[in-house]
Amino acid sequence: MAASGGVRPSSSTDLPADEVEVLALFAQGYTIERIARALGISQRTVRRRLRAAADALGAGTSVEAVVRAVRTGLI
């Protein structure tokens, strides 16, 4: 069934806390470099977490993942 744009409970897509944290920072306007510094991880790890979150949310881009996460109440 296609998503109707309505809010679904976050339990429909349980993301690991580290992916949610990266998404939340990205949503706040943090760059990949700034997220990496803030969390003490590599930029590659930030990109990997953003990609994994986007995949789990069925999003094509990190920005779309943020939109979906906000709409579902995940962040």
C-alpha cells in the first residue's frame, strides 16, 4: 500500500538510535562534517547512517528521509 502522507507511528520503522540521532542533526542544518565532529565519528560513518536511515524510510535522499522522519514523528 502506498504511503498516504499521513502520520504513522514510529514503530512502523524502527531505526537504530544512532541513525535517528544523525537524521535529527541533519534536520537541524548540521553539515556532514559538523555531525561527525559533534558525535566523534567519521564523515563516512555519518554518510553511512544517513543512507541506512533513508533506505529504511524508503527515501531516495537524505533530505527526503528527514521529511519522512518528521512526518512520522520519528524526529
